[in-house]
Amino acid sequence: MEANTKQLRWTNVGLIAFSMVWGLGNVVNNYAQQGLSVVTSWIIILVLYFIPYALIVGQLGSTFKDSPGGVSSWIENTTTKKLAFYAAWTYWVVHIPYLAQKPQGILIALGWAVKRDGTFISDMPMQLISILSLIIFLAFLYLSTKGLSTLKVIGGLAGTAMFIMSILFILLAIGAPAIHSNIEFATPDMNKLSSYIPKFDFSYFTTISMLVFAVGGAEKISPYVNQTKNPAKEFPKGMIFLASMVGLSAILGSVAMGMLFTSNNIPADLMANGAYTAFQKLGAYYGVGNTLMIIYALTNTIGQISALAFSIDAPLKILLADADPMYVPAWLRKKTAKGTLKNGYLLTGILVSILILLPIFGISSMQELVKWMTNLNSVVMPLRYLWVFFAYMMLNKASKNYQSEYKFVKNPKIGFAIGLWCFLFTAFACILGIVPKMEMDLSSKTWWFQLTSNLLTPVVFLLIGALLPIIARRSSQTKIQ
């Protein structure tokens, strides 16, 4: 029986992980931030951060193979239940900006599928965009309480299709010069090394959080560690295979973007419309018109809808399904007769609705909205990775108490140092990522709005998490009295 459960080879592990971690948006968003010089940034981030990150997850997953809670279980096993609660809270709450951005992504994708350009939503006033986004979110929040298993299956297929389209984009763009050797690239001097070297100034370091955000999520791979034949040998191979594929896709994808969009004059709406415009340009070049763009827009629409529904439901269950009464108040754990965490959905609805409506007070255009929400996610989402590295540090600190089929490094002191490096690098990226990715203008309402919201959002989220154990403790004391 044991032999039958360990059928995954290193190639299977690498491919599964790649589909979890990677997407075309990672290429588009980071090219929009850095231009062609992002190629060098990808190489640096892969070597110094992503490879250690993936292998750290491998050891944690192998050590705690019977722990169902993922990161929070790793924290509970290596430290305390209280810290495990904070890890679970962080994992849930960082999805709030992610959920707030999904309705806008749905509107953009639908606009391209229907109107064949980005004007459907870019011409709307911000108030209308926020209201429509809120309606979409609340509709799917309600439907999530009813169960959306069919939609999630369809969304999984759409996600696979988007993944295929991401690879197809690279193949079509990179293959274009082979068909027409005299093709003119949008970015000049693509054959010069200097075009790929970043300017390592303060502005550059504020964009690192986007790179960290792009390669994050490797902890999703952990359930597969002990399903691998000979994890000690094959899992590292799978992670190196993953890093190679991510690196190749990131570099070739960025080069492809340089061929289509000039690196020295990046379109202001590239984050919002870049992927659609790219497929539109490739479709015109290969003589298939808008076909590629429409396929991508439709699959992206379904994928975004599924991601919205799934990301409302799954993280909430991780936080509240088996929550410790010592740290989570009874009212938040309350379920309906059908087992729905009704107050959990209510809290989700309140926090996400606030973020959806907030841009009315400081954002003037759709392109600025997409930039802000993407950057806010890059500040908030990597906070959950901090717990992965903290768990790994604690694991190495007490290494004699744990056994694992796979170890990233055998020396616990070196392991602790690697975990500390990844922890500090993530924190550094998140802190600098708070600075708005636009020219500093102290008289600009938009600049101050983005800075304030980027700073306050993670602080408010963490404060709410800190209050819950206090409320839970007082509630239990009141009942006793």
C-alpha cells in the first residue's frame, strides 16, 4: 500500500508546483515595473530566494507530513498554539486584498472579450467601477455559502487553459523572429547586455515585493513531498526543475514583452491590459485576428470567477473550521444548520467591501486602481511567507526532536541562517513595497492615498487578529461568571 502512494516522480512534482506558482500575470506585472531589466532581477530572485524557499517547504512538508493545517500546523508543532493562530489568521487575512481585486479582473476580462479593447471599463467613472465590483463580490460571497463545486471544477479547467496560454504566449513571441528575420522589436538594443541591467536605486528596491509575490506560494506543494518516490533525492530534483521552468518562463516571457512593448516607454495601462494587448498583437502578426485574445479573455474570466469563489471559501475554512476557542471568539466560529460559517463570511464581506469602495476617495482611473491593488497585494500577501521561514528556523533550532525523509541542509545552524535570510528578505521587500510605484509628488492626492493605504492595511489586519484572542478570552470569562 505504501509503495502505491508514492508514485510521483521529480518531473510530476515540478509540473504540479509550476502550475500552482506561475502565470502570465507574473511576467506582465513585473515587466510593467522594471522593463527589460527585470530579466536580471528574475535571475537574482530565483537564486537567492525562490530555490531556498521551495526546498525549505519540502523539508517542512516532509517533517510534518501528517499535519493537515499547512503553515499553521508547522508553527504549532515547532512553537505554540497562539503563534499557530496568528499564522492561520495571516494566511486568511492576506487574501482580503486579493478578493477585492478579483471583481475588477472579471470586468476587465469581460470587457476585452466583448469590446475587443480595454475601453469597456477604462471609460467608466471610478464610482461605477467600485459599485459594480462590490455587486460582483457580494453575489459570489452569497453563492459561496451555498457551495460552488461545479464552478470550481470549471475554474480549474480554465486555470489550466490560462496556464497553457501563458506558455503559448512565450512560444509565439519568441518564435516570431524565426518566421520573419527582419521583424522590428518594440524595444531597441535588445541585443545589448546594458539593456538588461537594472539601476539599483531606491525606486528599484521598492519593486522587489512584486517579484517575491510572483514566486510565492510554494507552501502549496508540501502535501506532495511524501507522495514522491525517494523524497530525499527526487523532491530536490523536482524543486530544481520547478526553479528552472519558472526561470525560463520569467526570462523568456520578459524578453517576449520587450519585443512587443518598448522597455523605455512602458504603457501606463500595461498591468491592466498588457496580457490582452499582447495576445492581440500576436494574433495580428500570425494572421488569426483577435482569436487568441478572445480565448485568453474568456478563460481568464472563468478563472477569475472561480478564484474569487474558491478564495472566499477555502482560506476561511482553514482559519475557522477547527479554530481553537482560546483564540477565536464563539461568534466568529458560529455555524448554520448546514455548517456555513456565517459570521466568518460576514467579516470577509465587511473587510473586502471596504477595500473595494476605498478607491473612490483616492484613485482616479482604472489603470491606477489596478496598479495600486496589485502593489497592495505584493505588500500584504508575502506576509504569510514569513511564517514558513519562521517555522523552518524553529525546526532547525530543535532539529534533534524531528525526523524527515528529506532535508534541505543537514547542518541545523546553516539551515537556521538560510531561514533567517529568507525571513529578513521577505520583510525587507514588504516594507519597501509600501512606497507607491509612481513618481513621488507630495502634493498628489493619489500618491498619499496609496502610501497611507499600503501602510495601514497590513497594520489594521494584524491588529484585528491581535484583538480576537482578547475578545475570545473575555467571552469565555463572561460565560463562566
